[in-house]
Amino acid sequence: MARKPREQSAEIKQALLRSAMKHFMVVGFENATVRDIAAAAGMTTGSLYHFFKNKEAILEQIIRNVFEVTMSASRAITQQETCPLTQVCYELGMQLYAFNLEPKLSQLYHSAYSSIPISLTMDDLIKSSFHGLSNNLSRANDADSFVVAAKGVMFSLAQESAFTKKLSFHQQIEILARGLNNFVD
């Protein structure tokens, strides 16, 4: 039985994302061009534009995919956890763990946090990881402040992981927990 065009399109898009991620990790996001990404994926630039409007949209989808995988893994680990802050720290900690496993990923995150449109998407992703935390925030406007703090800590730790590598994973987790703990009663 032949695959449906929609299934085939989804498979091509996923293959493109895998190829783009590998390409970004080799040459860096800033040095990658749409033409090079398309060539690495074995397609024309026009075909790439069928799936994504630019390389920022590709990076945004890669970051969404990584976020979904790390959040799913951390939720499986913390499903019995009753403290929402601990859940969020685990979810963001899983991303830090991924940075430590694949240092080039931290460079991609650094690029993503540096892009305003992608950074706004990351706001939404972080907010989606709150679960019940918003009920525990000490002030009504702390949800937005919490997102800014989480992004700030993650941006700094992504930068540290990508470029200086002075902190251990345990030190990174401690910094994350301290930075976010200020928002919870």
C-alpha cells in the first residue's frame, strides 16, 4: 500500500529537520545558509521553502522538538512529584543534561535564545511546562517574571556549556534551582 502524500510530506519534513540539525551542529547556526541546509538534506532550496520560510523557522522547530522530548522524559520521571518547581527544574534540567551530552546543542540553544521570534516561542514552551506552578507563584505577575528568569538562567547556562564549560552538570542544576526558587512561596 502506497503512503499518503501527507505521511510522505511529514517524513520528508522530519528528515529535513534531522539533516538541518546535523548541519547546524557542524557549521553553526549563524554560518548555515538555506541553500547549504537544502543541499545537506538532498533537496532543492525551493523544496525546503515548501516546509519552512527560513532557517530561523527550522531552528525553531528543532528547539520545539528537543523541548518536547526533554519535557516528555522529565514528566515520566516526575509523574509522582508533587512540587511543581521540582517538575519545572527537572524539565529544564533535562535540557541542561542534553547540553552536556551534546555540547553543539547548547550552541543551537544559545542561537535560539538570541533570536527574538524563537525566544518568544521558547516563552510559550516554558509556560507550558508550568503545570501547577502558576498557583504557587508569590505574585500574580510572577508568571511572566518566572519565564524571563528561566530563559535568562537557561541562556546563561547554554552559553556557559557552549563556550566556557567551567561548570559541572550538578553546578548548572544548582544554579537553575536557585534562580527559579526565588519565585515560589
